Amino acid sequence: MALGLVPAAAATPAAGPLPARRRYSTPSTAASPWSSPAAAPPLWLVTMPTAGRDGRTGTQSFVVRARVLQEAIVAAVTCSGTDHALLHRRGARINPLLASAALHR
């Protein structure tokens, strides 16, 4: 089953006839809170040191949106767990405790 879809049987019976699948949420016509540049949180450049299995060291950087420094580091650590980030650093471990972050201008 595709993400974001629920079988019609899971819908309430009082709703009347339903299509075969129903979305969890309806699309909103209101703009998202981050749609305008003035409302968007600032961009942060977060850099974390890496250590490979063969002893090589390096860094991996992430550009994330966050309101404060701590949120930026948490967002970057979350991004570092993706398959793409792991492939990019060739399996090297990151050390989020030594992360540095700066506002991206």
C-alpha cells in the first residue's frame, strides 16, 4: 500500500460511499508557514568530522533550516543517517559531538 493512503474500510461507515482509497489529510489551500522567505527559519551550515575504517579523517557538511543552533545540529544528525549521506562519506562514521554550525548567508 502506498504511503499516505488508507483502505476505504478504515474510514467511518457514516461517511457514506467512499472511493477505493482515501488520503489521510486533505490538501490545504493555505500557504505553508515556510513558504515565504520572511517566515522561513534561517539556513545553517553544519559540519561534522568523519573517521573512516582505514583511519582517514574528513568532514561532512549539511545545510539545514532551523530556528536555533541546537535544532540545526539535530537536523544535520538526522540528515547524516540517510543512505545518500552514508554513501557520500563512503561508510565513515560521523562524530556529532564535535559538530560546528554557522549561519549560512
